[in-house]
Amino acid sequence: MAEKNQIRQRLKNGSSGKARKTVVTGMQNELRTQIIVLLNERIASRPEIVKELGASVNRVRHEMKVLLSLDPPLIELVYERPVRGTVEKFFQATDQARIDKEEWASVPDVIKGGMRGTLLNMVVDDAVAAVSSDTFDALDGAHMSWVPMILDDQGWDEAMEVLEEALEGVERIKGNSKERLLASGAKGHSCTVSLLGYASANEDRTVGPSPETEDEDVSEEGSDSGKRPRDRKGRP
């Protein structure tokens, strides 16, 4: 009971409220990012982290030491438990494994690319594992969508605002569930919500008919019939 009360107080207090500039340092390393994500999901001990991530004890110990030494730290000790003559220490993340958009603008592009790549690999690996193991639809209402679109500046801003609001709602639901599960001691469902919004690799384009050009044949006859394209007078 004392352990649960201590954890609940930590959850209530939340993070230190300082600027979260150390998140960039914490997430520049793939293993550190994985540790932050895991400890955002649940409280865990170092042996549990080693087992789940499949990394060596020494590597996990080193990266956790880095995360603990940052100012402010990105993970924190929650409580200790005597186990067979030793002490097992349990940790949780002090911040979400993401960077506020105001701070993101100041991150160098080369670092942004590496961080994006690390997180995207984790998202894809997690989703593919869920599909491969037939757990993706284990809970009612599982969702997958992909919406390519062409937006003006206002539309882009509005779409990103929707995602920000959705993320805030998901984080609130996660926190409430964590409190209930901690109070009851029950097991919860391991699940993931992924949000992506980005400029695709396609060039800017119109949503209406493309303007006619002098050096390009856009006739259906030329593109669909399998014949050689014809010029404007119908000659091959």
C-alpha cells in the first residue's frame, strides 16, 4: 500500500515544470528513446527493461544513468523493493517522449531527421508486430486510416490543431487509466495510438484539372490505350 501511495503522489505531482530541452538529448539515442517510451507506458525496473528491450544490462544501465543525470531528468526513481537480499528499483518517465512544437523549431535539422527516423521505426515495428501476431484487432474498435490530401496553409494549420487536441485527449485518458489501474492492481490492455501529420514527398499540385501544357500530351487515348502518345493533331 505504501508503494502505491508513493507512486500516486508522483503521478499527481507530475514533472518539474522546467523547460524540456533535455528531451532532445534523451531522444538522440535509439535505446534511450525506447527506455523513455517504455517508462511513459508503465513503471518498470531495470531487469524488466532489459528483458523487454532485449538490450544488455550494461547498455541499459548506462543509458538510464544518462537519463537520470539530465537537468531536468527524463526518468526518476519511483520506489524500491527488497528482493532476495538486494533492492529492486522501479522507474517511470518524468516527461512525455515528445517535444513541444515551440522547442522543436530550434532543433537542428540533422538531429530532427535522426529523431524522426528512430520514432518512425519504432511505430512501424510496433504496428507490424501487432498485425503479425494477430493482436491488432484483439480489442473492439481498433483503428487504421491513411488520408492523403492536398491542403492550403489554413487547412494544414487546422489539421495539425486537430491532431494536437487528439493527442492531449489521449494523454489525459492514459493518465486516468493509469490511476485506476494503480488503485485496483488490475492488469490493463497494452495498446498504441499513433498520430502522424506531415508533408508528403509529392510536389505541390492542384486539386482541380491540371493546366494544359504545350509539351505534354494528357489525352486519355495516349495514356490508357497502350498506344504511342499522339500530338495535338492526332499524329503518332
